[in-house]
Amino acid sequence: MVLGLIIAAVAVAVGGLSYKAARDAQKAAKKAAEAMAGVLVNKESNVQAIPVIYGERRVGGTRVFVHTEGGDKNDYLYICLVLCEGEIESITDIEIDDRSISDDRYFGLVQYQTFTGTNSQTASSLLSATSKWGSSHTLNGIAYIAVRLEWDQDAFSGVPDITAVVKGRKVYDPRTNTTAWSDNPALCIRDYLTNGRYGKGLSSSEINDTAFEQAADDIEDFTVTEYSGGPANQQLFKCNAVIDTDDPIFQNLEKMLLGCKGFLPYQDGKYALYIDQSASSVMTLTENEILDGLSIQSERKEDKFNRVVCKFPNPATKWEPDQAIWPDANSSEELSFLSADDNEVLIDEVDLETVTSYYAARDFARIFCLRSRNALRTAFTATSEAMNLRVGDVVSITHSTPGWSAKPFQVESLTLKYDGTVDLQCVEYDSTIYAYDSASEET
């Protein structure tokens, strides 16, 4: 951004969204755990918002068509169960009332068809057997299941709940110029930003694809052995999300950023994505660049924790909310923290709606806990050299007043002021916390 544009405005915030902002926002609205379980429930509505699924999740859906017909006593129940926006990869592992659709109790009683939400799909031949569903009912762009159930009092006690495992949206990858299913958070976030049907609807010219490509690579390159004796080279961070399209766009983006430690700054007219990870300082700020001194705030007790609980939908518990905790009970870390905190247990809870791995959730708990214990903050006005910074950058601060010598901080926000100076807010940075801490095998 050139200086002339800065002077034309009173102040320009060069911030954006970040996973840390999403973490702070959760404290004001604690409803995510209910939302995790809610996606497994069948609803009946003609005005319910249609979700977007990225990655892989088990979901219920919305019954948009329920009709009885056929036989002497309307023996057949026809259901159209809308799952999500298309086009998706697949619909598998269908269950009726928590039993596999292939269970013996349903033998000969169930017929179904799945539709992945292409824009050229034809109407369900199964539902078209009724007098209420015609060839024009294609539901283009919508993924759904068409079901016909034959009444049997031993198999059904009423309208059943139906769920399925959905491999979700096919997303564009600027690295290969192809569109395919992926659970890479960078590609999912890019899809949500650019989709005009349910997302932000940005044009490709408003996306910094160089940054998104690097973020996608960083996510795929960060592989670990999740537990001793486990398989090597496991990608830790994935996006397995059910996005409520009734929620504000930025709120949904924050949920997705929270699941990959992402920063989404808006600079020079484009959105970029950067992953929070171990990094070197990109700029040194001294008393020559820092104007009018420093404002310093130490970590506050209400934001300092010695135990963090991360809740997440777990495939190992039938996709119901589960939890991962760090530090481990009676570990050296826990005993050390408790000793420093006068044996007062300070617990924080974080809801990770897009994370479905116990090991990833535990690692998030570890990072949130350690960050809370090293959260010295500083704010100051800097000279125009700081215009080249972005949210998430690491800077080194040398200043005689607090006695800092190249002390590392991470930029949390920037505001470009009318006179060409920059207001910065930064938080203490420790590059060592990003190294993965191997867990015990999930039980």
C-alpha cells in the first residue's frame, strides 16, 4: 500500500482473521459442543439452511420430502434427506437408527439412492415412483439420499433417523489447477472464500494464491508419528467441517482457521493465508523505529491456564463430541505448572469443530496451554518501515526501558495511520512450542 493512500485515510486496519481471534470469540459464545452433536440429528424443514461439508464427517440431514404411498395401507415411506451442498466426493456407511442400512433387520425393507450434488444430476427414479416427485425435481447442486422404507413394526417404530459418512466438497487446488476432494484446510478455506453460492464470493484476483499454495504445502509437510509405535508421516492438521451457512461468513472462517492455526490477513487488496509455526524474525525494531515508547501488559490470571481441554467430534466415539487434555495427569508439566500457580487448577476449554483427530486436538491443547503461560503483550507506534509487516509475522524488539535485546514477538494487529506511522500490537513468541509432543495411543 503506497503512502499516498494511507494519508488519504484516517487509519487503515491491516488485520484480517486468525485462529487466535477465533479462540477469543469462543469465550463469548459457547455453543460449539452442541453444534458438533447437532449435525447427527435429522431435521424436518423447508427453510433449513443447507450446510457445506469439507473433508469427511458423519451427518444427519434435513428431510425435505416425506410421503407415504403404495400398497393397501400406504405401506411405503419415501424420504428425501438433504445432506449438504455439492458437488461432493461420496456418501457411504449409511445408518438407520444407529444400525447399518445392510443390517439383517432391514433386509428387503429398504431401497435407497445417493446423489453427490452435481449440476447435471437427474431426478431420483426411486422418489419418482410416487405421485409427488417428478422429473423436474433434480436438486441440482445438492447432495442427498433418496430412501424408500417398507413398513414393518419389528424394524421401525416411527420415522427413523438416517445418517451417513460424507466425503465432502471437491475443491480447487491452485498448485495443480485441478478440482478434487481434499481435507487440506488451506484449500477448503480458499473454496469458502471464493464460492458465490454459500461463501464470500471473492474473485481469484482477490486471493493471494502464492500464499495459499505455501500454506497448503506447509500443512502437508507437517507430518508426525502420532504415538510411539504408530505409523509415521501422518498429516496432523486436516479440515473435517460441517459449515452452517446460516452463520456469518467470518465466523465460519474463524472456525476453519482455528483448526489449522491459520492467519488470514487482508493486504494490498488480497486475502492471504499463513500457518502459525516455528519461524524466524522478519524485522528488528529498536528505539529508532519505535515512537513514543512501549505499552506492556503481562499475562493475566484469567487468561493463564495449567490445563486445557479441547473438545472435538471423534470418529472413534461414533462422531460424538470427545475431548483431549494437556498436560497429562501427574506429568512433569502439570506438576510444574501447579507448583507455579500455588496448586490452583486453572482450566480452559476449547471447541474444535473442524478437528476429528485426538492427536491433533491434544496438540492444540498443548499449544494453547503453553501460549497462555507466555503471553506478555506490547503495543506501540512504529515508523513506516513496519508497513511491510503482516499479522502473524515474528519481529525482534530491542528496547532499553524493559531491557529487551532482540526479544521475539508475534504481530497480532496493525493499523496504518494517516501520518504514515503504524500502530502494532504484539504478543510474546516462543518458537519451541510448535514441535509435536508425541502422545500415548488413543484408547
